[in-house]
Amino acid sequence: MKITAVIPARFASTRFPGKALADIMGKPMVQHVYERTARASLISDVVVATDDKRIADAVRAFGGRVEMTSPDHETGTDRLAEVAGHLSSDIVVNVQGDEPLIEPGMIDEAVMPLTLDPGIVMGTLKSRIRTLHDFLSPNVVKVVTDAEGFALYFSRSPLPNFRDKWNDLKDEAFASGKLLCYKHVGLYVYRREFLLKYAQMPPTFLEMAEKLEQLRVLESGYRIKVVETLHESVGVDVPNDLEKVLERLNSSK
């Protein structure tokens, strides 16, 4: 089974232009993502998908594989699907280009269910919410799953609503697991054929309301396998996030 990881990377980020090329200990951020992704045991190949020559040149400079894509894509999924259209892979993994500390084990955790069950068309990850801030923040996407680990819903709102436990909404209740809830980790795994179909589906009501692409899958009647991970990554949305990344890298030396 051939499994290809695709890293969508664009230069024109609204909150942090050029972040894919941000220097982290002498390497552009996209190189950190590429090298960590390549260490996942289930990944056969890694490719960066970009519409920017500067990013493409940087990837080639460190020996990485890159595919130039259309500048007109509105989402990373569309960019992913363009690359997947001429891959021979069975499974395609979308690894976010702003996750320089992505753990290779996280990628394997998300991929594994699709290698074991041919009926699963899409997978992703979740991790425990441990603070009240994350539970309430609309920037932290929450997910709830059924007894078999398939997503019931994703939301920017607090989820679930602990109706009778408002007095327990404190950091220690989340840290201890008294209030058990999960945030979505934005790493996606697709069967290639499903990814190509998904990219052609029209946007749906809940997707547009929440601004969450994965809701298109649920609204269209498909299931998403969600695996809990104990790994924690640090995404880079704004320049100040680089400090957190450097702290983590320095502490691991």
C-alpha cells in the first residue's frame, strides 16, 4: 500500500506572510515539517504542494520533492486534490505546513485505521482539552465521537455542553479529566479516490456556518475515523508562535 504525505504550503498567509519559510534554527519551517513527516513509519513518500516559486526553491534546496499547483485554490484540500489527481498512491495524508513540531507517531496513528479497514475513507486525530481557555476558544475546534470512534460533529463552540456542571468549568476539572472533552488535531488521511470525490462536493450549510471543511464530509453522509493521540504539537499561526516552537526545541536538546 503506497501512502503519500502532501504538505500544502502557501506564501500569502494573512496573519503571517511567508511563514512556510520562517527560519527555525537555520532551517525554513517547511523543512522541519518535511523531515518529521518523512520519519513516519507508514509514509512512503512526501511532497510539498505550493503555488509559490520561493517555497518551491527552498524545498528543492534541501532535497525535498515539490509540486507546483494552481494559485486559485481556495483551500488546502483543493491544493491537495490537485496533487492527488496524478499520484498512484492508495492513501493521501494532509500534513499542515505550519506544524514544525509534528510528531511522526501522530501521522502513523491517523493512518493506521485506513490500513486495517478498507471501509474507512477518511481519518483524523483528537487530543484531550486540558484548559478552560481551549474549551471556550472558537479558535480551538472541538470534536465529539461515537462509541466506535467516528466523528459525530466538529464545532468552534464548547462541545459537549456540560449542562449540569457549569460550576466545574475550571482548569483543574479539564486537566484531571473530570470534564472529558477533545480538540480536533488538523491532520487528515484520505483514500485517494475519496479525496478526489470530496474536492468536487459542493460546500454545505454547516461547513459554511462553522468555517470547517470537514463538516462537508459528515453532511454528505460519510464517516470520519478519529483517533486519540497523546502527542502535542505546536502550530504556527502568527510570528509570536515561533517563540513557543524554539522553547520546545531548546528544551528537547
